[in-house]
Amino acid sequence: MPEVTSYQPGTPCWIDLMVPDQQAALDFYSGLFGWEGEIGPPETGGYATWTLRGKPVAGVMSAQSMGEEAPPPTVWTTYFCSADAQATSESISRAGGTVLMPVMDVMDLGRMLVAADPLGAVFGIWQPLGFTGAGLVNEPGTLIWNELNTTDREAASAFYAEALGVESTPVEGEGAEGYFELSVDGRTVGGLQPLREGMPPEVPPHWLVYFAVEDTDRLSAKVSAEGGTVLRPPYDMVAGRMSLVKDPQGAPFALIAPKPMG
């Protein structure tokens, strides 16, 4: 089911990127994944939506400083679907999270907010009105997985269950020790794991996005050739062959060639 027309509340439904140089990001990811996109109109702050085969797959916006504050970090943000953004905002606060950007209307497309969980991992909420979110997923060149890397698994699990109705259960099997599956009403929507040992101490809890590819080694080499960084070279794991990379402006993401199902 690569094409998607609706999302259940609590399910990751959109991702976007904040970068210092929006055009450079448009060029890099379009070249990497075959996406199409251009800087948007002034009324949307220049927000651009990438498409693949005419379906929206991700967004990108130029990072803006607020007053004297530093511009936001260059990262991919995971957005969770909500039936009522205001109610979800209140739920996040009750559960111990922090609302960083209050609920706002995005024209007639939807309502959004940005928040952080109690451990500091930042995420977004999207209440769809005229815009559902990613229209294409789980195929080469699109989002396939959203993963929380955290310093306190139990606290994080409790927060997402209370705030978003997302449950976590341990994954059984060789090579899956310490990994948890996130689900909504029994349907898998992502993963959770402790921050890896050996990670630089400055790496905070975060949501990591995975893009499906056909050839992890080739795409990792392409990232490097285009000015990005390979943080963890391609390796085989339970779900497929993956690598961890950074784009030329410093945003981390993962590439994975998934194992065939069945």
C-alpha cells in the first residue's frame, strides 16, 4: 500500500526539513531520490512540498531565526496525525511534554503544532483538513520508518501512550534486543530504542526518519559524493541493509533497502 489517502490518529503522517539553504536542499534530495519540488509562494513562507509521481512525500522550509534566538537546528521533523490538534496539545502538556510552537492554522490545509517529549525529542502534530500528509510511503524514495532514539525508554513509552495513544512493545528475535515496536490499535507505526552507545554526547533524544531505497550502498556513496556524510556505513540488520547519513547541511537520516516481506 504505497499510496495513502488517510492516516489514523497517532500515526506518523508527514515529515519536513528546516535548513539554512532551501534551494540547496531541494537540489540535493531531488537528485538523491528523484523528487520534484520548488520554493513555495510567499503566503506559505516559501514552504516547498516535494513530490514523487505527483504525490507529496516531504516538505522543506528555510530556517528562520526568531528575534535574537538562534535559527532552529537542521533536522527532519516527524509529524503525527491528530483528529484535533488543540486537544492533542493539551494532552501533550498533561503528559509532561512541552509545546514549542502552539497550534496554528495552515491556510485551509490543516492545523499543526510542534512539541518536545519529556526527554527532549522534538516532533510535530498535524490535523489534516485539505492536506492529508504523505501520499506515497514504503517504496523506494519515500518514508518507510520513524524511530525514536531516547535516553529513557520507560518515560518515553509512558509519554507517547498517554499523549498520542501510541503503545510500545518489545521486539522478539535475534538482533532485536532492546528494540521496541510502536503501534496504534495493534498496527505498527514506528520504532523506539535507547540512544546507541558510542553516540557523541551532544546527540540529544530525537526522531530519526528512514527512507526506503533499492541499493543502500549506491545511495550512501551518492550522499557522500554530493557533499553529505556517511555516519554509519551500510550494514545488514534484521529489517534489511541500512546506513546512517547526514545531508550536506547536517540533517541526519537513515537509508534502508528492506528485506522482502514473507
